[in-house]
Amino acid sequence: MITAFRRSLLKGIALGAGALLFAGAALGAPQETPTDASTEAAPAAPVVKGPQVSIKTTMGDIVVQLDEERAPKTVANFMQYVKQGFYKGTIFHRVIDGFMIQAGGMNEKFEGRKTNKPVKNESNNGLSNQPYTISMAREDHPDSATSQFFINVADNAGIDYPNYKGSGYTVFGKVVKGQEVVDKIKGVVVDDVRGMQNVPVTPIFIKSVTVLKGDKLVK
């Protein structure tokens, strides 16, 4: 059941560059019957094809493995911004512990930046908005995502395809290092600022987003 409190967290908030909406509640995952670990070996983790990027913030570094096989258009869109140096100097402008941390759209003065054209929604790719996955923020229309992204800090399957008006929020990667940095960010003090809710009181800056190669890659 979606509580009134949960609904209040998931309302769209006007953020200058557009109202980024997160609808639906994080639904509980079905329980599975435990198996005997001594008789059944855990399956090997699948190899994910795509670049790794390091998001350097003023609270530490977060390494994300992007999934260009499951979300090719979304990864290409994100990488275009990375190569443009777009994210340098932007902030985490919306932080909701128990939901997500959002960034990639504005500076500490809440000024937006000129974005590229929106990317087609790829939420129907089998990836779920689980803890430490990265997804695209967007307006109400499914194909409206540009530069802003968020990192889930809870089971947010309620915003997976097709749970929001027949669509969802596109997952395009996962944090593979720096989960403790995500945890620090989600716990910061937030307040209402210039009509926006859940804004960190002390700005959290993105210093750079760079592609990792060679021995810098997280295995």
C-alpha cells in the first residue's frame, strides 16, 4: 500500500530546468525460499558491457559501471555529457534518504545549464531501480530525460517499467565502488531552498566525471 507520507515524497518538484517526477512507491520484493548454500553454488555475476565512470564529489568518489547493452541510448546520452565536461560544478540538489540522491542539472545557485535533446526512454530493459543503481531523472513524459540522474538508495521497484503510467525510470548502470559515499550523501541535512525541497544544506559538488581505463577499472 502506498502511504500518504510516501506519496508526499514522490511528488514532482519544479527545479528550474523542469519538474522531475518520481511516481509510485518502492514495492516490496517477493520473498524467495532459502536454499542450502552447501549444496547450491551462487551463480557467477554477469559481465556488464559498457564504460566505467568515476564521479568525483566533495564527499568522495563514486564509480559506476554503465550498461550499454541494456540501455544503449541512455548510456550514449550520459557519456555525451561526460565528454562535454557538463557535470563539473553541478550539485546534488535533491536528497531523500530512503529513496534516492539526485544530481546533474544545476550549480550551487540553482542555475540550470543548456542540455542536449532528450533521450528515448529505455525503462523496459529488465533492469530494476534497486539500491545503488543509477537512473535517469525526467519530467512526466517518458522521453524527456536529459542530463539529470539519480542513484537509488532503496528498493524503488515501484518506479520500474511499467509501474508509472505504462512506463518507468530508466536504469542504466550500478555503483561498483563508493557505496559508502552514496550512504554519506543520503544522510546529509536537507532543507527547503528557493521553493525546492530536500536540498542539502551544505552543497555537495560534482568535481568531475571521468572514464576509467586499464588498471583503474574496478574488477
